[in-house]
Amino acid sequence: MNSMEDNISDVCDNTLHASITNGIASEDTASLHYLNSLQKDSDEFRFIEKIGSGAFGTVWKAHDLLLDRKVAIKVVPNSELDDIEAALHEAKAVAGLQHPNIVRIFRVKPSSDLVLLINELIEGGNLLDLIRVSKPSFNQSAEICRSVALALDHAHSQGIVHRDVKPSNILIDQNNTPYLADFGIAKFMNTAVTIRQPDEFIGSIGYMAPEQSRNKTVDARSDIYSLGVVLYELLVGSPPFSGTPQEIILGHQFQPPDSLQTRNQTIPVDIETICLKAIEKRPGDRYQSAKLFAEDLERYLNQQPIIAKPPSVLRQFRYRIGVIARRPAVTISIFAVMTSLIAAMFVFPYEVHKTDYRNVKIRTGPDECYVFVHPVDSHGNPDPHRSSEISTSKSPTTLNLVPGHYRVIAKKNGYPTAEVNRYVPKAEENQPLSAAKTLFWSLSNHQPNGIEWMQIPLFDYFPTTKMVYFPGNNQIPAFFLSPQVCSVIEFRLTRNQLPRYFRDLEYNEHSPFWCNHMVATYNAEQLGFRMPTIHEIRYATEYLTSVKRSRGLNSPQESLLNSLLDQDREWTSTIRNFDPKNKSDVIGFYGDGRTVIEFDAKENLSPLTSRVAFRAARTAGVQ
């Protein structure tokens, strides 16, 4: 069976257009059939050989018989609704660009079966091939990125953001001159014109700027970030972040990149400084134009003083403790309580008193994990009024947190990222009534006003359910959702024996695992997931219904929509009327064939009679 990481990778690759392995055989068959007939019936081109594949089709080397020159022809099949739009979009994006480091497009030749984009032929390979075959020198790397930066600056001056700058989209000719190619998902900055829907997640995750993976507005600085990642890879041989798609996304958004000199001590300080400035997390901290990026690279090549400066002492310190925040005023969580209180006077939108804090002990299994603590509301959505409370540290640790709900991310190299929900009680909440109500906290015997969260587990396995990606919106971050509810066989991954009540149920290994809310919350964590919020469920249902009407669903999406709309009941992580002193209502849902219907229930609802299941969710880009 494929691992969960492989399944998520498949979903991300399809969504991000990072792979076109599916359908290549059919594309080649269609291309060869049409091209063979074209050679017989047309005096325009003689197709010589296939030289590569782009985001929307295959690329062929050909001879232009009319003008007696070699050309590259991208052959785009009309097998999908978006193919013709993609080809014309790319042609329109490149047609107005005249730059020596941008591959020129000569014309477009549409037909009923295929669309031909006749491009300038670059004899050679691409930058990815060059990195694999022979690592360029530091100066060669700087010169390549300087030329590409100037090409990007020209595109930006024409209002075009490339959005997919990566080594395979940089062609290298036989003189080692780089050419920027493949504008298939480019965005016109001054209009709403783009090749995909505004909320669709596109790009290549290994090179994607943090704001792009969050589906926020992208601009020229997003391309600068991607080119900075390319420079990083040229200098050390690999991108700054690796792992599963979700780990790479979280790395770009929150984790400081390794110093280039820690990977190769011979790398000059100046080019390291230039590279790290280009891949700053905040767009405002990067070069503000590709031209400035190119000029600093030129200064380096000419052995002149560069403009970029190393990160300030405060920023270096923040990076080393792993605190990557969206705002300059951040509570540095490893400080003592007094430091947090002083910072809070300046950054909190409301007054916070010392008694409002709880000392929260956080443990992970294993230790030495980066822990990101994000405030959410009681429904599980990011709380914009508490964004200044975002905290980061390394486990085991004790943080000073304001009472409320939190989404906690635990990350460690070599392990899939864990994601759990936790709650910090108010001072008067002295004793948790149940695990589900208080989201796994207990009083601490070792410190005043202290509590201890249940250990956050990291596992090296996942259930084999293939997950569906959702781009999210301004209120709901991008997330993944399992097409099926958790089954008995998946439950057995965490425990060998089923609960006693299953003795009175008819089931098989693929039957849904029915349980109360407390057990569902706990077992979702033990499987490496969380349960979705009711808002995510409603969004997923509306999104899939809309996509089904417009262009149809793939198999996992169709399976998920059918599962959401059936009459089987499921839990969510949403808790309504949260009251630690009384029984709070937890929210579940079921479908009526057209939409989802909420129901309220007490957390100890009997699984024997109610038969409520749960499904897995994971956040793709935590805000």
C-alpha cells in the first residue's frame, strides 16, 4: 500500500501542476497521431523528436520549413476543458515580453484536437539537469540567477508574475545562458486574469513563497522568493526544505532555513547574505524588486560591497529559537513570565493581567520538536483578534499562554508533522471534567497556576486514506480532508483490541469506527490527524458541489462529496457553548443528499446506539 505521505504528495502534485505523469501516454499517442498526419499534409513543420514536457503538454523539436529554422513546439491536447485556455494564457503572457533571457513565443496554431505553441528553441537542457550533472560554481550560480532576475524584472514591469520559478523552468543553452520559460500559470498583476480559479492552489511547493502557499495575494516579491530558493539549491545542491508536501509547506512558512555555510563552509558570506535576504518569510524583508536582487548579485560578481545586510541580532535570535511570526511584535515564548507581560503591554489589542496567564507545560513524543502554538476560536478557525499570541518553542517547554483554544503543530525532521487541538483553562477552572471537554489538560503539581497538556504524539505511520486538498479562504486556511471516515482497520493501527461495545455491533474491518466525541478526538491524534471543524465540512461540501457543476470531480473528490452528503452521522472538532462547569454541546453533522445538517450532542453520546464516526483532517498551511 502507498503511504499517506505518498497519497498526499499525489494530491499536491496534481493540484500544484508539479507533475504531469498522469496521462502522458495518452498525450504522446494523441500527439504522435496528429503530428504524423501534420507532416503528411502540411509544409510548415517537420517534427524531429520529443525534448520534454511542460505543465500543459509535451515539447517537440521541429524544423520550421517556411523560415528554415529550428523551433520548439509545445503540443497541448484539448482533452481537458482548461487545456486550450492554458495554452492561450501562456501565449498571451509571453507575447508582450521581449527580453534576451525569456524564451520567445512566435505564434499559436490551434486545431480541433491540439494547440501548437511555436517557441524559440533553446539547444541544451534545463537548470535542474545542470545541477544534477555538474554543480555550477558560486560565480556561475550568481550569474545564472542575476540573468533570471533581470528577466523577471522585465516580466514584472509588464505586470506579469511568473508564479512557478524553479530549475526545470529555467532553460540553459550550450553557452550556459539561462532562459526563463513556461508562463503557463502566470498572473497578470493589474487584472484578475489567471490560468486557474482565484482560490486554487498552484505552483511548485519546493519553491513557493509563504504567501503563495497560503493563497494570499502574490506579487513580484513572490517570484523573488522562488528565485532565492533556486539560488539556495545551486549553492548547496538541494532546496532549503524537504520531506512530505505538508512539511515543506510548513518549512517555507515557519522554519528558518539552514545557514548555507553550515552545509558548505566555503560559500562566501556575501552570496549567502544575498540568498537569505531573497528568501525572507515576510515579503517586506526581501528585495523589493527583481532588479535590486540582480544588482546585488552583480556587486558580488564584481567584488563590490553588497547592499543586503545579514539579519539583525534580534532576527537571528528569533530564527534560532524557531519563532517565525507575521508581525514584528511577537511574544518570544521561552522568556520568563515577566518578559511576556512586558511584550504583551505593547502587542495585545486588549489589557492582559498576570493572573490571566497559565503556565502550560508541553511535551512531545519524541522530544526536541519545534512546537507552533496558534490561537483559534471555539470553532477551530484562526482567531484574528489573537494573532499576536502565536508562540513557538522547542519541546519539552513551558509557555505562558492566555486562556482559550489553540491549534498546536509539532514538527521534527524524519517524522510526519503532528497537529492537535488544545485548550488553556481560566484560573477558576481548577479541575477538568473530562478529556473531550477540556481538550486534554491536567493540573500541574510542579508550578503555580500551571497546567500540563497531554503529550503530543508523532508517528512514523499514517492511515492509507487518500486525502483531498481544499484551498480555503480568508477565514479557513487550506486543508486536507479524508474521503472516508476512519475505519476499524485504521483504528487497529493505534490499538490491538476494539472497545467492548463493538461486540454488539455488526461490522467488518472496513466498517466505520463508531465512538463518542472524546474517543474520536483522542484517536484522531493517535492516527496523526485532527477532526475537521464544522466550518471546514460546510466549506468542503460547497466547494466540491461548485466544482462538480463547473468541471466535474476526480475520483477522490467524488467519493468525499458522496460521503459528506450521505445520512451517516459524523463528529467535528467544533464545540458550541463551551462551559467547563456544564456539559457542552459538541457538533456533528449528517447529509441529506444536497447539503450537510448540523446536530448538537453531549460528548458522552453512546456509540452503541448513535453510531457516530469521524474522519481525518490536516491543515495544509497554518495561518
